Amino acid sequence: MSMDESFQTIIVGGGQAGLAAGFFLSQQGNSFVILDENIRTGESWRNRWDGLRLFTPSKYNGLPGRPFPSPDFYFPTKDEVADYLEEYAGHFRLPLRHGVKVESLTRNDTGYRLTTSNGQILTRNVIIATGPYQKPNKPPYAQDLDPSILQMHSSAYRNPQEIPVQNVLVVGAANSGAEISLELAKAGKKVWLAGRDVGRIPADKLGKAFGGRLYWWFISQILSVKTPIGRKMSSDVYIHGAPLIRASRQEIVDAGVESTLRVTGTVNGKPQLEDGRRIPAEAVIWATGFRPDYKWIDLPIFDEQGYPRHQRGIIPEAPGLYFVGLLFQTALSSALLGGVGAEAEYIAKKIAQQ
């Protein structure tokens, strides 16, 4: 890559958000490229836990211009999602560059300069499409656990066979924590699930009502930044995780998982609950979510939590800089396969209007 390469638009991130943005930009005829630090499209999906399936049926998992290739009410596996993304990028011949990490983004007189692992690029517009899940989050007291206790973040968890001990504490009771707890309990482990009840959207019932339209309408129109319930949930989701979708509290209880209060720290190296009880865990899985990781963006556009201050993905303080695929960019559906297309189309239109 030469030092002075330049494009009209650079998309950072080659997951579903980046590909959807690429689809719309490719129709405009301006020069653009998608930079992805992974060596293969769909890699971030392939690296997730073995038993992961989508919470939304295939009917609502298509990116723009290409339906998801399975029956309407089938819930795809993470590898089927990865394969779909790879096929999508190939079908539309999107200009992807794999194995390119963006190390810094700065502003200059004409637009932006990206310093990458492969050289410098100049561009007028940048779309950040690095996804809502970036840096695994663990509480500070994780380092005080007894070293004999196996601990891992949910993003590193693959399957119950990798956990060689019997007594497992899962911290964080949103979707990942609930589903991992169920899987461990079904594999014969003694499991505690610590954390507050995040509520539930009954996708199993809503999912098929009116051909799935009711469920999609609920997560894209009602749970949106335009409604009071949506605004409340958007702040809750950042702190506590999204409501349960597939697993129910009753199913968790029936599987033998013991739901407990929150973990607040450690005593003598053992995890302690807020009521003072200590859990005799031999392994702890932190299903405690992710933090944003935008330290490579050298611009004053972030709030105290590290999230970009935006209006539907547009950054007022930095013309030409956009985000696609943020959690609750406009609704709970914004970062999902079936919802990211609307966000990408909106941003692509803004770029075309310049």
C-alpha cells in the first residue's frame, strides 16, 4: 500500500455493519474500501462459542439485497452466519482488505488520515463499523480471585468440555450468561448464575405471531430511541445487558441452575454475593459484557463511558465521520443482521448528499 493512497470513503470493520454500508456505497459509484483486521470475513462469528445460535429467525437475518438462505423460522448457527457474510461479500464483490488493522484515525484539512498496519490512507469520509462488542469487560475484583479458580470471559468460552471442573459460577444474567449457564447445567455441571433479572422479550411467542412481523416491529419500532420504554432500555442495555430472548428464567431454574444475587467482590479469594454469601466456585465465567474501545480514534467525540456522541450515527462535531451498527443506534435491532441495513442506508444517503 503506497503512502498516499486515497479514497472517497473508508469503512473500518468488515462484519455485518461494514458489509451493509459497502452494499449501499457500491451503488453510488464513489471509491471506497472496507478494512478488516480479521483474516477472513465472518471471523468474529466463527470465534464465538460452539452452541451459539441467533435469537432472530432467518426471515429477519438478511442483509440488504440478499435474503438469509434458510427457512423463515430457522435460527441459524454462528458458523452459518459467518458463511453467509463471506458469501455476501463475494456475491457483491465488495472491496475488502483483510488483515489490515487501523492504528489511528486523525483529522486533517481535507478529511481524515488513517494509519494502518499497511500504511497511510487519506479519505473524505469514514464509517466506523467495528460492532457493539469490542473489549471484554471484567469487574476490578476479578484479579482478587484465588489463582486456583479457572476464570474466563464469555467471549473466550467455547463449550462445556473445556471446563474441567464441576462447580461453575457464571457472572452476568443477560443472554450470554443465561445460555452458557443452561449449556453447562445440561452437561452435568453445578452452576450458579449471578446477576439481576434483565427481563425477557418472549421471542418464541412473538417470533411466529403474524409471520414474525410482530416481534420485528417490537424490537425495531417500540424498543427504539423514539419511545420512553426504548430510551429506558437503551440505558439499561449498556449497563446490564439486553433482555433475555430465547432462554427463560423458568427454563434456567428447571435445568438446575441456581440464580443468585449479584457478586460484589471476593473474600479469601472466593466470590462473594451482596448478601455476604460465598460461592465455592472452581471456575468463574464473566458474562459481564464489553466496553467500547475507540482509543485509536484521536478525536474528542466520546462521552464519559467512551461511547460516541452521535445523532443516528452522524457525528456533528466531526463532519464526514459516521458510525453504523452501534447498539441502540436507533433501536434494539440496530446492530442485528436484519436491522443494520436501515442504518447503513441512512448513512450512505447522507454521504451521497454531500
